[in-house]
Amino acid sequence: MIQLTAITRIFHMGEQEIRALDHIDLIIASGEYVSIMGPSGSGKSTLLNVIGLLDKPDSGRYQLDDRDVTDLTETEQARVRREKIGFVFQAFHLVPRLTAAENIELPLILAGIPPAERKIRVEETLHAFDLSKRAQHRPAELSGGQRQRVAIARATILRPTALLADEPTGNLDHRTGSEVVALLENLHHAGTTLIVVTHDRELGLRAHRRIGMRDGFIVADEQ
Amino acid sequence: MKLQDTFLFSFKTVTSYPTRSFLIILAMALGVAAVVVLTALGDGARRFVIHRFSSIGTNLIMVLPGRAETAGSFPGATMGQTPRDLTLEDARWLGHLPQVRRYAPLNVGTAELAAAGRLREITILGSTANLLPIRHMQLAQGSFLAHGSQYSAQIVLGAKLAEEFFPDGNVIGQHVRLADRRFMVSGILSRQGETMGFNSDEIVIIPINHAQALLDTTSLFRIMVEVRNRSDIPSAKQAIRELMIQRHDGEEDVTIITQDAVLATFDRIFRALTLGVAGIAAISLAVAGILIMNVMLVAVSQRTDEIGLLKAIGAPGSDIRRLFLTEAAWLSLTGAIFGFMLGHVGSLLIRLAYPELPAWPPAWASLASIVIALSTGIIAGLLPAARAARLDPVKALSGR
């Protein structure tokens, strides 16, 4: 369960103070499917980054699965990210010099899992995401849809409780985008909390719970 | 992240940028090779000189007239300031000391040598039969000065002089004129070349009494003494000093130089020289280190995206720092190993080209250059690694 209390995040641009998040209170239960929508600069990406522990709020508390993670050290936060959170980005963010299999293997290496076990888990995941034939290809040799599949496979290989997707279909055409959405929704059906940040109304409306943001505030929250 | 995986991952990174990695490794390798080759040259020169100096005799003590204040000064530096002569009588007494195996008094001067219609100014050495074994000289033909032949008119020619004056090779038994005296050639020295600033191919050797008469002097240039054992050197030195003081009315007016002391001086000079060139070569290692730092800094900004991603999927800053440090370590270590091999091949080539020069790289230099290369590489990696570890993942991923 994700529980945000009075979360505020302020950016400074010169003299100007921008409240990207202004006293946000939000509870997302385990297994929910949430979309966060809003115009550019509404704070939706910052909210996702705070939930994913990539960004630290200036004030407020954040409880993840009944544990206060607001003031954890950088190393502890990295551990929580590794174990509980999976990120999917608009730009995929695959490591260009590594093959698909090696990209998927990365979180396992960071977690210190022995090579023999890594190999088995990577093969299983490649199979599950229908990427077995592409295992030894580098990102440059993959299509956009395949790249995002590799990225999702990498985000989920450690079975995180929450999957955070920032414009996951932004760089894909409509058909491939739909495939990726179907993949994410399958993972949600398997029990993962799915939080999607998007501009795309069609994608946003598919979520069971839709949060609207504007100027750092939550302006809509519909089930 | 496990250490083994860190090393593997950064090794993969190194091989993923072959041109970049090759250039850094080359720079590091050249630095290490420069240290190895230059120290090999310096140490080779040291061994060469020591060997040459040892080859003029073993367990030698030289007695010079006059008193030099600096121990181990170069022989001949004290010439011309002679308060009391060093005489043949002094030499004879010296020969009776129990530590002395043999001795050879020495006079040096110049005179005109005339033979077969040719005339030339040459260096003459006056000595006795013992000079041959003491100085480890070799004869090419004939015989050296005979024992007890101080007054016989024998002459031994240097190899080059023999060729110049008697191109037909028929030398032994021929007569030559030195100043206005006639000598018969009894032997020819074998070719030795330059030894300690002294070309024995262009000298003649005549009995000491003839030399003194010819040069109109009773004072010796020096006495060369060979002691029985190396361990006798200190006691022989002491005995010679006491004997000379006694014979010279209680005044210490001779300088006694041991070959060991001269050798030790040369050894010190050349070691310092070797260290000096090693230091200069080590500068190139520092330059290679700076190159590594520069390239790693570029790598951090090129791989911002990747660093952000690694953080997003759960790598703490310490993992990122270690990844960049091990990458720098790989680069410098590989460079050091290649440089080590390159340096040894270079030294081998020098030894093949100049067989006289024993250019073996000293072990300390090879080891030190590898250690310095590795540590400069890692130190150079510290700043880029710290910068990478501090990157804000949100900014890194947004590409700003």
C-alpha cells in the first residue's frame, strides 16, 4: 500500500518557486490500477518519481507497505526501489551496449543474485515476454515495441509490488502501444499495483481509478 | 552488487568502447614501457661501467702521491700537488707487506716514438712485469716485460700502434726509438679499446727505470697494489698508510684509493641517474592518469542516462562509484601489463642491438611502474566516479 501524507515538492527556477506537489494526500491500495493525468507541469511525473523514491519530497510523509520510507538513506532507498518498485519509461532507457537478455538481467545483478539462478530467471522472463528469439539482440536492433517489452521485463523480473509507468506508449505507434498496454494490464491482473502517468485520455480512461492533477494539486480522483 | 559482478560488468563496458579503451591503454602502456626501458638503460649503464672498472683488476689499491681530502676521488685528480715524491723505494717496501700479493709502480708520460720511418707522439707507461696480471691485460703476441728486467730495453706496443708502425705484421724483435733511446719490441697488447678514459691500444709500456730516466723523474705517478683477498683490503690500506707515514717522516702525504670505494661511488652515481630517468618517465604515467580522468569524466556525461537507469532499478550510489572505479582500474591495469611487456621487449631489443650493454630492467622499477600506473588510474577515477554516484536520477533520466 502506498500512503502519501501532505507531500510537498518545491523546485526553484531562479527566484521563482514552483510547487510541483503541494500537500498531496493520496492512498493507493495494493493491486490497484491507477492513471494520473494532467497537463504538462501539473506535477504528475514528480508524483510518480516521489512514489518511486527517485525524488525526495521537501516535506510530508511517505509510507510504503506500512513502512515509513521518507527518511531512509540513499542506499536503503535504492534497496526498496529494487525490491518493491518497477519503472517503465517513455524512452525505454535500455543500456545500448547490452543485449536484451543482459538488460533484463541487470536488476538481478544489482540484487547480488548468483549467475546460475540469474540465467534461469532471465530465460523464464524472456519466454514469458515472447522475447526468446531477440535475447542476443542489442536495443538498436529491436523495434520500439520490443524495446518496451524488454524494459517491462526488466522492471518486473524481481516481482515488484508496484509498477510505475511514465508515458509507456508515448514513443510507440497506436498498435504497438495497445500491445504494451495489454501487457501492463496482464501484469496488473496478476496482482501488481499499476500506476500509469499519461497524456493520452484513451489510455488514462482504461484505468480503474483516474487521478487528475493541475498545478501540484489533485483535482480529480474518480473510481 | 557483488564485487565479481562489478568487475565483470565494468570489463564489459571497457570492451564496449574499443577505440577509446585502446587509446587509453596505449597511453598507459607507453608510460609504463618508458619507465621500464629507461631504468633498464640506466641500470645497464651502471652494470657496464662497474664491469669495465672491475675488469681492470681485482682487489686493487692505488697509492698516489699527495693528499686529497675527498675519499674516493678520481685517480689523477691529485696530480701536480706533490709535497714529497713517491719513490720506487717506497714501492719496494710496500711489496713486503704480508697482505700484498703483488704491486706495480707506474710512471706516465709522453714521448716521440720512431720506427720504420714513421714518427708519432705517444703515451708511455713505465712499469714492471707485474702490471700485466694486476691490470688483467692480455697479450696478442710475444711476451710482456720480463721479471727483473728494469734495465733491459724492452718495449710492449699497444695493438693500434703496432698496426700503424708495422703494417706488415712483423713486429716482434723489431727495434724502435723512443726519444733518443733504442728499444726492442717484445710483445703486443691485445685490443682492449677504451677503459676508463684510457686507450690501451695507443700506448707503449717500457721498464720503469727506463721510463724514469726518459721522463727525467724519480717520482712515481702511482703504485698499483693487488692484495691477496678482498677481506684484506681494509687492513692492507691501514698498513700501507702506516708504512708511508713512517717512511715520509711522520707525514701522511699519500692518497690511498681502493677499487671498492671507486666502484661504490660509480654505483651510487648511476643508481641516482637511473632513479632520475625513472622519475622523468613516471611523469608520462601521471599524464596517462590525467587522460584516464578526462575520458572517465566524458564517460560520465555520455552515460548519464545509463547511470540514472541503474539508480532507478535499484543501484545505490556506492555501486555506481565502484563501477566507474573498476573501469578506471581495468584500463590502467591492462595498460600497465601491456606496458610491462612492451618495456621488456624494448629492453631485449636494446640488449640485442648493444650486446655490451646489459640492459635488464630492474625488478623494483617494473613493479613500481605497475603499482604507480594502477594507483594513478584509480585516483584518476575517483572524481568521475564520485560525480557519477552523485547524479540526480530524475535529471539523469530526463536527459537534461
